[in-house]
Amino acid sequence: MNIYARLVYRNLRANLDKASLFFELIFPLFFIFVQGFGINGIVPPFELGGRLVTYSEFLAAGAVTLTVINGGTNAGTQLWFDRKNGMFEQILMGPFTRAQYILSIIFATLIIGVVGSLLVFVFAFPVVGASVSFTLQGQLLIAAALFLGTMFFGSFAIALSVALKSSETFQVVSTFAFFIFLFTSSVFFPASSAPTAIQTASLANPLTYTTDIFRAGLFDALTPTVSLELTVLAAEAVVMFIVAVVAFRKIRV
Amino acid sequence: MTQDGTAVRVEQLSKHFSEKVAVDRISFEIDRTEVFGFLGPNGAGKTTTIKMLTTLLPPSSGKVTILGHDLATEGRKIRARIGVVQQQDSFDQGLNVETSMDIYGLIWGVPKPERRRRIEELVDRFGMQEFRKKPTIDLSAGQRRRLQVAREFIHDMDLLFLDEPTVGLDPIVRRGVLDYLKERVKGGLTIFFTTHVLEEAEYLCDRIAVINQGRIVEVDTPENLKRRFGSAKAVEFKLLQGSSPEMTTALTTLEGVSHQVQDESTGAYRLTTSTPESVIPGIYRLAERLNLTVSSIYIAETTLEDAFINLVTDDNQVDTMSGGA
């Protein structure tokens, strides 16, 4: 078994809090089945990339990308558990490099993010199924959105967990930060219909791009800006990964 | 191992944290299959030294060769051949005892059948049968410590660093762990061992380095340390007649006795001396002259703890007199 596979397997077995994972999956379903249908009655179908979609379809696709952000939180939690329980140093005194360790956390986070998204998508299928277009291009866009989004938020959570001095503070600050990401993105509403300040913030928000690209792929509703959004998201993910690696190297043992 | 049979060679190793010198130009060598004790008071630099030797902390200066590999450039090769039991707890909170050992073996690349075999052996040897299915988060401090030491033996290694491995263990388990370590040394393992329990250092170590304020004060065998730095021995005796004021007075004239004390409840005398072999006949002569009978007499042996305390105290006094290092 490859060294990364071994570390990833260990991260998934040892550091995942199953109860939190369950609620992270349940959380998006509330948006899909409660908020989506609740608001659907007062919001008429609207155009998205040349196609008409209902609000519940729009929100269901956004809610799937919520698992990306939840997966990201898991990366920080994994690192915190290892630091708190002495396994961080124990592993670094084994035949592994720091790079292998941090990448194993990112890979584990990718697995959580992608598998979580797929699970939520399965539940959301009755809502969005009728509008889904399974094209190769669409599937590639979905894969890219989930991969890059999880990479960004996983790296962000790692950098945050290094910067903060206790796991409790990390939980509070990461929850707050992710709420800001959430409400300045296009998960709940199209960014173009938001107040100007939020529209501006959404342009820097990787969750906006993750969600837009995901929707474009899901509904085959390509907009002229999809390639630009993909490029910005990739750049943000790479930059945040570098920040996480630099922060991680500074952890004092 | 190196061709000359040296497992660890440390030359002028130092570690500075800003202005503070944690480890100050220490040098020593450890032979293969040797158990090398590293003793020192709290904050002496033991854990910092271990962290440097296990590649966790970069040294500020000095040269270290471990198992033939240069610490500065071949850290990963070193880590692949060592095991470490840290002073602090280390456990996977989401796993039970057995699974935690299994996954630790997995990340080290130990094949599954071998892991299964070793887990059975270690669970048995470390008395973990009762709690092998218990989540690690629910273990007592002693159980968790036992797991931490046992878990390290799931993978192969040539050199094991043990930083106070028996903290929290009861005497029976502790002895079992020490005996297991001795067995592994016979099988070719080299051990670097720190502890505050000097009896176990004496029981296990071939040589001991005493470190104080970041500097190595002395390196020798436990026997030599006791002989060279142990306190004067004590002669303890009792009289059939119990307490005797005449004897108490007469003992002050006995040559070679630096201090005498009498236990009021038992009447036993304790004389501190560096020459017990000449003091004992003197006691019998005094007793005969005073018409008293010695009912029991023995020499209380010096301990490694005496030697350790004397070494560290003397070093601190030298340091104070010279105005600090």
C-alpha cells in the first residue's frame, strides 16, 4: 500500500468524528427539503445559463456544494485531533515527511468532500433529477468544482487551525468564517441579485465559483464566464494550499 | 549500525531557543544493543535532546550520526529505523486499543498477517487483554501508557527512544515492561532511555549520562556512578538493651563517623561513614566496654539516587559559584 494511501486511511479511521459527519450530511438536506420547497412557492422559475430552473433546483445544487465547506472543516479538525492527542509529533517521528502528512490530510478531506457531495446529491436527486444533464463536459466541471473547492477549504481550515491556539477556538472561528463564505456566495441566491457589497465580496469568494461551476455542470447551463471562474477557483485553491503548507511548516513541536 | 558498532554518535550538540540554551554542547556515544540512560532534573534538556535525535527539532549546532546516517541530511532514513515513545500521551482517539495498534502498524507498512501476530503477542505481554476492545479515549492514564509503549513494538526498529515510558504504570506492570525491554535488547535493539525512577535506570541501563542545565555532567555505568558519586555509606545497628546514653556519647569518639542519628521509636543507631569496615569493629569494642550487646548490625548500601542527587547538587553549586554557565 502506498504511503499516502496508508496515511489517508489512518486519517479517515482515526480522526473522523462520525456524529459530526452525520450532521454535516444532514445539514444540507434541511436546506434542500425545507428551505428549498418553502421558498419555491413564492419565487417563480428563473433563468440560469440559458435554462429555466426552479428555486428548489437552484438551492439543491448549492446545498450539495455545502458539503465541500464541511469537508474543509474536517481537515482542520483532523489536524487538531492529532496535535491534541500527540499523534502529530508521533507521526512526524515516523518515516514520513511533513509534506506527506499534510497531503494525506488534504486527500482525506477530498474524499470526505467528494463522497459527502455525492451522498447529498443522491438525496437531492428527486429535486434536481429532472433538470440534470449528464454530459461529459458537465461531469468534468462538477469534478473540478468539488476537487478545487475542497482543496481550498481544506487548506483554509489547516491554515486556520495552525494559527489558532486551541481546538475550541478553531471550532468557533471556523464556523464563523464559513458562515461568511456561505452568505457571500451564490449558494442561497444568485450573486447578481444580492446587494452591491455582497456582490463584490462574492467575486473573491471561492464558494461562489465552486457553486456556479457545479451548477453549470449539473444543469449543462454554461455561461461565458465558466472558464474564467474555473481559473480563479484553481488559482485560489493553489494559493491557499501554499499558505497552508507554509503555516504548517511553522508548527512548533 | 556503523561498522564500529556505534549506534549513536553525538558531538557538540546544542539547541538554543532565542536567548535560552536548552542543550549545551553535549557529546556521547551509544553502542549497539546498549541501554543508555539519560537522567536529569526537570528542564535539564532531556526531552529537547530526544526531539533533536528523533529529527523533530533541528539542532542549533553540532554533529549527530544515528545508525550510520547523518542527522542533518538523512532524517527520513533515520526515522525509518527508530521507534519513539514520547513523554506526552499519543493516541488515536477514534479507535480502540487493538485497532489503534493495527493502524499504527499499517502506516509503518507492516503486512497484515504480521500485524495480527504482533498485536496478539503485545496484547498478551503488556497485559492488555481486558481492555483490548476499549476505545483509547476511555483508557486510564496507565492503560494508555501501556498501549503507547506496546504500540511502538508493532514495527521493526534498530533503536528505540523512550522518554519516561513508565510514568503512571503500577510496579508489576512496570517491571513487566522493563523485562520486555531487556528481552528486546538481547534480540539486538538499542535503547535510549530517560526516566525519573532511578531504580529502573539502575535495573535497565548499561550506562547512564547525567544531564543538568543542558550540559552532560557525567557518563558512566550505574555501579561506577554510585561508587564515584554516591554518599558515604551508613551503618545501622541496634542494642539488645535498647537505647543507651553512654553508647550515644561513646559513638562521638569513633573515628570515621561523620554523622550519627538515633531512631527514638526503635532505638536503632544510624552512623554515616565512608569506612564501614573499620567502624563496625569499633562499635563492637564500645559495646563490650559498656557491657552492651549488639543485637543487629548492617551496612545500608548507597543508591543511584544518592549519586544522582550529589552530581546535580554539586554541579549546581559550581554553577552558582562561577556565576552561571
